[in-house]
Amino acid sequence: MKKINLNDGTPIYCIKETEAIVLDEHIKGYMDFDFELKNSDIIIDVGANIGVFGVRLSKVLKNVQIHAFEPIPQIYEVLKKNSEISLNNNFNTYRMGLSHKKEHLDFTYYPNSPALSTAQPEIWENDEDNFVSAVEGSISNVPKNIWWAKLIPPFFAPLIARYLKANQKKVKSKVITLSDFIEETQIKKINLLKIDCEGHEVNVLKGIKDDHWPLIKIIIMEVNDVKNNFEISKTILLKHGFTNIQTEKEKGFEKTTLINIYATRKT
């Protein structure tokens, strides 16, 4: 674990410095969607990773209530540290994931690229071209202070992809459903549900009971569109009243199966 400063000087703990900076750019993409939050609002962050989203929100809204879930122990320790330095006493962290049922799952942790860690490693293993395209997108879309990455020749991308997936480790972590959490904590509203869990997003949606959907106002999620995940996610959202759905392919990731969804209810 190391402490660095993001582009605007915001301090943050991370495992890999370049990955933290790229994650910050990814989070800025979420922030570009048109939504407003207040200090009293409640945010659920599924797949919080090291907590960049929570750190950014806490900087603007000092007392916003955040519930951040991260199942990988090595990443969770960094998330917890970042929740502490955010100075937001309502930044809560949980070493577990969310899914469609309560159980323990095997996760694959990638030490060379922690953000890729997932309960469904086949999304990276079975489609090498998609993974290489994601690497190429990351390189082409790096922030200015990692300018040197743009000098990497495109034919290096497969080698980098291989390195990022090297030395992977299996870890077992608890998962619960979002409805389990709602019932245990007696939460009465969720102003924003953010989901970014590397191919497991459909199961998160399936873990929400019908009577809990009305509590959720806004959803921002990244979908890895394998096994028709995008259409399945869209169908679930429409069924539960999220009729305003915007989609976006991040710059540099047009050739990948990664799609951002921003969904709200019709007002």
C-alpha cells in the first residue's frame, strides 16, 4: 500500500499508482452524468475497489452517507484506509460483495492489476481480444501525467495484458444481496446505486427484491456485455421503473464490451 496524490492533489492510498490515477479518470466519467446529491443522501457503492468514488464524493459532500462493498481482502484494506483519510464519518466499508444470494464465492485477485479482480475470471480469460482492447483503451486514454504510456507501441498491448493477469490468486469472500443489506440496516432510501463489479453486475440486480426497487432513485453501472449482460440489465431496469436509460462507451474503450449505464425514473 502506498500513498499518492491524484491529479488535483487529493491524497489517496493505492496498490498500483498508475491504476489509481486511471481509476480516478474512470470515476470522472461517472461524475459527468447529470445527477445531484445532497449531504443527507445515501450511496451504495458495489465493487468500490480502493474507494476513489467515495473519496471524490466525500470531498464535495462532507457528510454524505456511503456504503462501500469490496470483497477482495487486499483491496479492502486500501478502501478502509481511504475511508479514514476522507474525514467523512459516514463513509462505511464492508469486506464483502453483493450478488443474487448469500454465500461465499471464489474471487480471482490480480496483484498486477487489482481493478480487474472478479468472481467471474472467464470474462477476461475466454475473450483475449476483448481484454487486449481494454488494455489498448487504457493506454490511449491515460491522464496527462502518465503521458509516457502513450509512447508504448500498440503491438505491446498483448504482452501488457499477459503481465496484468500474471500471478493471479484465488480468494474466498462472503457475498450477500442488496436486499439483505437493506433489511439488516433498515435503510429507507438509496439515492444512488453504483455498480462496478467486473461481469457480476446482473447478479447484483437480481439480488434486489421487488419491494426494495422503489427505494432506489439513480443507478450508475458498468456492464461487461458478455452473455448478453447489457440487454439483461436493461430489461431488469425497465421492469422496475427505470425508463430513462443513457448509455456510454468511454473514450478509448469503443472496441471493448464495456458499457456504462445511467438510469433514472421518469419524473
